[in-house]
Amino acid sequence: MSKPIRLLHFADAHIDIANYGRHDPDSLLPVRVMDFLRALDQIIDAAVSEKVDLVIFAGDAYKDRNPQPTFQREWGQRMMRLSQAGIPTVLLVGNHDVAPAAGRAHTIQEFKTLAVPHIQVADRLQLLGPAELGLPIQIACVPWVSRSQLMTREEMAGKSAGDVLAALEDRVMDGIARLLDAAEPNLPLILTAHASVQGAKFGSERAVMLGHELVLTGSVVNDKRLDYVALGHIHKHQALNDGRHPPIVYPGSIERINFGEVNEEKGYVLAEVGKGHSEWQFVKLNTRHFIDLAVDTRDADSFMADIMAQLPPQERVTDAVCRLRLTYPADWETLLDEAALNTYFSPALSFQIQKHRLSGRRARLGDTAAVESLSPAELLDQYWQTIGLDDGEAAAMQTLAGNILRDLDEEPVNA
């Protein structure tokens, strides 16, 4: 039996996300971008120091398909460390890396164009083997698949979105089946995909996309010919196979994107992949601390005292990204001392107050009656807070919802 392949698997780097905080005066980069780069450095350092045989990046290098050259430079420097160390590396193209229009270059195209040594760019359904990797292993690659990549305009014409998605899923499943059938049965086989998988737990950043994208079925990722399934796309780390073979693993994103991920550990996966048996472990990254605090305020007379008494110690606040969520009657607004709160949280990297002001009628009623008295727009406003949306995100969602509700109000009633 051959020696297992030592694999490092990570995904969803999104290195150019710059929400929260300020710019670093030395590098001139946003501090939050530097957080993502530090997390990426930890991963590259581990790959080199652990002397892994193979690295798989399962998609989404950036936040969108038009990264600034500065961020491309930072990503490129780190990928070149893997190349110079002689570590075979597979870069899978994710949905944030590729334009929806066919024929457009993707964000990691240069590694393929320049044929960077030891780096394979997987931007189509393909099977990589010993000839490409220099290792006794095979990788079935499933990058993010857009409709324009697999279907012509003529094929999509006149079809509903659901019919087009169903046809796309059929083609992808057929393509994966062909890859697995073509694999050498005596060599370990990895499937890497940037996709949603049936049964995965979606993080807050994925909720609105359900029903609008391709989902791999459990039968595909549980194929007994597979020895490890390296996934990307969902930011929440999870394993889907309850310890059975093959391991089916989302490593999650490498840093917290927003407060929807406040309770999620961030990291990467180290695995030993052999034919018929694989072992893996999740390795936590040292990442920026997030604090999301909802304060209970019951009495107008002790309003600010109640808030201050429930704040975390200042040493915990230092350098953290912080949000304070307050719910109170609108007529208590004059009691809120924002200057005191800003002073208390001044050691933080970022601090925001999210206010939810209750109308006078809602403040006087009990909980059940208050909910029953809310309009659809007011109910939605509460919902955005419960799922952890930032103020800007909540405002955007509320605007969209308002447009839909207005359209419904204006729609004529059929007899």
C-alpha cells in the first residue's frame, strides 16, 4: 500500500474584503485586508513547514471578479511561495473569480497563462493525474459552473429559470460521472468542487441564494471511489459524512466576512489521503476577534447604567471588530449617551451601534401583541437584525423588500 498523500485544503480567501476599520499607515492597505493576508500567510507557512505533498484551494480568491492590481500582487506573492517550494498546488475557480459571460478571463488566469511551475488552474471540469501533479493521486475538478459555460443562448431560450438550472445540474452530474469513470481505480481519488452540497448547513452569507444555484447531490460526493472531497463556497466549516469514508469537508472561509460569521471558527484542513482510507483535522487560524453584543435595557431610569454594566471588559474590546445592538422605545433616544459608548469602545478596531427603536404603541404592548401589531416592513426590519446583517446590508434588503411590497399593493386583484 502506497504512502498517503499529505494534503492542505483551504477555500474562500476573499483577501480584498475591507469592511470595518481603517487603513494601515505603513502598507497603506486596509487593516482588514491585512487580516485576510495574515490568515493566508499562516496557511502558506503551514504548507511549507509541514512539508505537505499537495495544496488544494477550493475557490474564491477575491470578493469579486475585478480585483485591484494591488490585491492581485499580494495573492500572487503568496502563491509563488508555494511554487518556489515545489508544492503541487491546484487553484479552483470559484463564483467570485469568474465573470458570468462566456469567454471572459477569470481572476487567477495569469497562473495558467504564464504556466507557473507546480500550479494547476482548474477552470473547467477536468481530471488531473500524476502527469500534471507529479504525485500518485488524481483530482476531479469541479469549478464554479455558470449557465453560459455549459449552455448556449438557444438552449436557454424560452425556458424558466428552474428548467435551466435543472438542465445545468444534469450536465454537471454527467460530467462528474465521466471524470470518475475515467479515473485510475488503483490510485487515490479526490473530488474538489466550488459548489453547494445537499445537506450542508448554509451560513448567513448563503441564505438568499438557495434555489438559485447548482447543488451537488449526496450521491455524487458520497461515491465510494472517492477518497476525499475538498469543497469550497460555503463559509461555515463543516464535515458532511459523519466520520465515514470519504471525508466531505468545507474548511470555511479564512477570516470572518461579517457579523453573520461571528461564532464560526476559521481555519484550514490538513489531511492524509490514501486509497480507501483518509484522515483529516481542522486547524484553527489566529484571526481578528469579533464582538456582537445585544444589550437588555428594561428601565428608562437606569437605561445607560444597564448598557454600561453589560459591556465586555475593555481588554477584550481592544483591536476587536465590535457591534452593539440596542432595542429601546423611541422616546428613550435622548437617554442614549453615544459619546460614552464611543469612548468605551475607542480601543476597538471598529465599533458600530445598531439601533432598533420601538414605536410608542409597540413599546407599551406585550411581546405577542407587539408582533401582531407590526406591519410586514417592520417585521422584516426585526428579522434582518436577528440574522446578524450589518446596518448597510439591512438597509439594502429593506429597500428591496419595500419595492416588492409596494408592487404587491399596486397589483390589481383578479375577479
